[in-house]
Amino acid sequence: MADETNGMGAAPPHLAAEAVADRLRDRITTGVLTPGHPLRDAALAEECGVSRNTLREAVRLLVYEGLAVHQLYKGAAVKSLDVEDVHDIYATRRALELRAVEQSFTAPQASLDGLDRYVSAAEEAAAAGRWERTATHSLDFHRDVVHLLGSARLNRFFRTTVAQLRLAFAEVPHEPGFQRQWVPRDRELCDLLRAGRRTEAAAALARYLDDSECQIVDIVRAARCT
């Protein structure tokens, strides 16, 4: 097992745990870890090259963020979201993404133009039928929209929201049909933002979030009833 060093001796335990939590959060965001996936101490600690205590602290951070849960007699696992979680996620998205659109006039043009990279990547992934990657690129695009606010604190906060949203996506029974619809809508939003058409972009995003929340709520509700 690695000795959890940072090149200058042993890394502080809380920094090592945060690094592992970042790694696990990224796996959730990219769809590698899905709801119910066990987060077993021994296996993950060995894979990440850290002690079991560090791994447990990382999992505690994910529990605090609403990305994992402790199960009686089973240990920790990636969280399965409920309808209330979905509503909370979309309340956050409206507060941050709509604000970012409204304030996008303060963003450098390079940041606005940079939005295209994720939309183009999503279009390419969709054309190739790679729907998990399509979803990841779409999430990256919306995370980049929030980055237009220029706040490192909000960026870190929204990173967790994006991971939670990916857990909601995991409940979708037919991913191609669900993900396909958002690709042209991401393109529309991207092009409006790049052109400085903020009022139209805000209206398009509001419709987008309403439609997405409605569909995800119905999907999660149906999944809990089966």
C-alpha cells in the first residue's frame, strides 16, 4: 500500500481523505459508481493506496455531501436518491445556473467560447451512441455555466450537485431516449450565451430545468414503486 505522501513526507490525513473523496466523487459523476454500489474499506483503500482509516474518512465526506449512505450491517454504499433529493438538486441548479446566465456579461469571451468544447463533445458522443459519455459531457457543460460566475467556492459546491445529479440519471430506464433530447438544447443554450443573448438563454434554461426535473422526478418515483 502507498504511504500517502505528497513528496515532502506524509500528507495530512484530512488532505489525503479529501483527495480520495475527490476521486470517488469523480467516479460518481462519470457514472462509474452508481446508486447502491458498495464502498468497501479494504478493497477501495488498497485501490486508492491509502489506509482504511483514510478511506473511511473519505466516505464520511461523501455521506456529508449526500453522495453515500451507511447501511446497517452492510457498510457504506453510493446513495440512491429520492424525490425530495431531486427537488433540492433542481432548486440549487436554478439558483446557480440561472444566476450565471444572467451575470454572463461579466465573463470573459474566452470563457463563453469555451462552453462549446463540452457541447461539441456531447454531440460527438451522441452520434457514436456513447450515452454515458454524452451525459458526462452535458454535466460538464452545465458545470462550466456555473463557472461563469467566477467563484471558486460556488464551483466546489456545484461539483457535488453535479455528482448528485448523475445519481439521479442512473435511474433512467432508457438512457439513449433520455439523453438524446438534451444535446440540441445544450447547443441552443451554448450558442445563445456565446452571442450575448442572455434573456433568451435564461428563458431556454428555465424551460430546460423544468422539463428535466419533471422527467427525473417521474423516473425516480417509478423506480421506488417497483
